[in-house]
Amino acid sequence: MTTFKRDATAAAIAALTVVTAGLAPAVFAADTPMAKKAAAFPPLGPLPAAPIPADNPMTAEKIELGKMLFWDSRLGGDASSPCVVCHKPGKGWGDGGEISRGYPGTQHWRNAQTVLNAAFYNKLFWEGNVTSLEAQAPAAAGGNVAGNGDGSMMEMRLRFIPEYVERFKKVFGVEWPRIFLAWKAIAAFERTIVSDPKQVPFDRYMMGDKNALNDSQKHGMALFNGKAGCIQCHNGPLASDQRFYSLGVPENEVFMSEPLYQITHRWEHYQKGISEKGYRGADLDHGYYYVTKNPKDIGKFRTPSLRELKYTAPFMHNGIFYTLNEVVDFYDKGGGTTGPNKSPLIKPLGLTDQEKKDLVAFLESLSMDKPLSMASPKLPPYQPLKVAK
């Protein structure tokens, strides 16, 4: 688990005050209530090195194997749903759609989150139901409405691919590919899909390049920490507290109108232990409730990172907003009214049009200058096993 400490928060807030002084009335001094409020949270800052678990050390060979498996459709139920189908480099490592496509014959009801910077999360998926990349990979590849793959079947497919047999032997020291080791390789590869601080304007600014942000972005940073209150949930280097909130996000009309969405959604309710009355009458995504079974958690979802927003639209758990302007407008109005348990932190902000523009400009500064691209690997073919005569 990665924990971002709250050390030196007051100093960080004071630094933000100095560099933004005189830009606009919304900028707050170090001794104001706004500054004190912001100082209660871990400050934004450049991403550190991705944490690496002791039981899955990184090697170049393991990363290369993981990359191949990430692209390989043979890890999935009908050999048509590799990781890269929903996590495309050219789409910000998401799929670019409002709602994930789902396994053939089903339809998902949530937005496919980017895997970019997923290495820094200790709660993955929108409902935070797994705590590591090693657990995320099989949950996705084997999920009923995602990969829908059977572990034994996927492992046997890998055994019919001589190059994988050799690679697993070299990386893990095993005679045959094992599926649990495939997840470790994929996790190792995913830990390389991270933002480069040298390419992120905000990170460069925090590392000493005072020209990395323009005046609009600096003012937006002050709003982020002050009037807009974004820092309350989007804090630390990841710009996420990894906690769960209900914002009243409106339901996606596609989800509400297409029968296949509702059918698969009810099936997932059933699979996750919801009562018959609950799953037969399901019309809302209950989010974190599926994990806790606490009614107070209905409609709550994990805070996503704000990094790489330039490349990861659409936004929210159901992809309802396509632009950052829409997102800022939503928060400025005090969120929505859908579902129960709306967070008391979500209140009208009273932002001016210029303040909204400045806030969006700052949010975009948390993205790299160019999207993280990657060429697809060459995948090895099947070959029948040699049987001794």
C-alpha cells in the first residue's frame, strides 16, 4: 500500500500563495481560512516512483512478457477480449467511450477507467474491490461482463504457445505457464504505464521551473486549493484520496434505456449478494455498497486521479461528461441529485466564468505534454504440443 504523508503541508500551501500572489482576489494568504483548510490535506506534488511489491519484483523480461499478455486476446473467454480492448494507448489507456463495451453478449454499465498511473492506487475499480494490480488483472480477465475467462482454460492456451513456455520459464523458473504468474507479469507491465513528471507542466513547476505554468493555470491552482475546494478529495501526488463519495451524478441515458445494460446490471447485483428484491428492482449503480453492503454507501465511488485528464475523457463512473468544462459546471452547481448519500462536501461554488476557465487550465496542467503512446507487441502463434511416441 502506498501512503502519501501530510508532511510540510503548511509550507506547500505557503509556497502556492507566494507564486500566485496578485493574480486574482481568489488567491488566499497563508493565514486565511482557505489556506488553513487546504493545509489539512496532503498537497499535490510530483508523482514518486511507482511502488513495487516485494513478491513481484520488476525485471525487463517480466515487463516484456506482461506487455505481450496485455495485448493477447487469448487471455479472455472467447479469445476476443484482451486488456488492450478496454485500455487503449491511443485513448488515454481507457476505451474512449462513455461505458465499457463489456464481454460479447453482455453490456457493461460503467466507464472503463484508465490504467495510466493505476500503479499508485491501493483501491482499484470504481468500487475499490481489489487492492493491487496483481488482483485487478484476474478480476478483469475473469469478470462476467469483462473478459469472462476461465483460469484453467486460459492457462492451457498459454501452454500451447512455445514462446510463452520459454518466457515463463526464463522469468519465473517454471516448466509451464501458470495463470497466476501471468497476472504478475501484467501487473509488472502496468507499473510502467505512468506519467513522466518531466513532461507534466504542474510537476515541472513544483520541481522549480516557475515558467511551466501560465498565470491562468496558477490562478486555477489557487482556486483548486481554495474557493473550489477540489483539494478536499483530490489531494496528494495522485490527486486522489482514494475514498468513496456520492456526487449525485446523473445516470447515463443509455444505461437507463437499453435492456441489455439492465439485464447484465441485475445479474451483477445477484452475483454480488444483493437480495432478490434489490436486484429485481435495480435501476441505479450502487457503487461501494457492493463491497460493504452498508446502505450508507449506495451511490458512492472511489475518487479518481485528476492526472492525464486531457487524454482520458469521458468522465465520471458512467462517462456522462465529455469535457472538463462540463465537469467544472457540474461541481459549480453543487453536483447532482441522483441517488442517496450525497456528500456534504458537494456544494455550489459560485465560480465566475473566468474562474472556471482558469480551473480547467490548471487541471489540464496535470497531464503530460503528449499522451503516453506505445506500439503493440508481436504476439507468438499457437503450436501443437509435441507428444512423445
